[in-house]
Amino acid sequence: MVIKESKNLIYQKNPLMPDGSGFYCPPPKSILENFEHLDGKLVLHFKNRFIAFIRAKNLEGERELYKVATKLSDFIGKSYEEILNFDF
């Protein structure tokens, strides 16, 4: 299951500033620092202070999100682009 190809997940194409200012960063330049798994979504925090959300659309999406969350700690130090294209 690849996040970009999933029909059960909604993801941000580009990480945004946490203040909602509308500034975004290209995915290859956003390196994962940590993440949170909250109700039906993942919040990804990057070293450049940008954030991105991955959300579940439905029950199957929540299962996929859980699968991603269990393996996401291996992606600390990897780019957002690598996360979106990885086959979980």
C-alpha cells in the first residue's frame, strides 16, 4: 500500500507552516523529525518546522493509517517524498 495511490487516505501534497500562513515546502526538502498518531490522522513534524497531515477517509483508511504509523519511526530522517512513495 502506497500512500499516494491509496483511495482510503487523504494526504497533503506539500507540508505547510504550522501557523497556517500558506507557505509550503517541496516534499523532498521536508525531513521527518517526529510524528503523532491522533484520532484518524497522522501529524508529521519536519526538521524545517513544517507539518503535514495524513487522514483516513473510512474504516479501511484507518487500518492503512495504523499500518503506516507502526512503521513510520523507521522514516525519521527521511523525506516526506520518500514516505509518500514507500510501499507499506
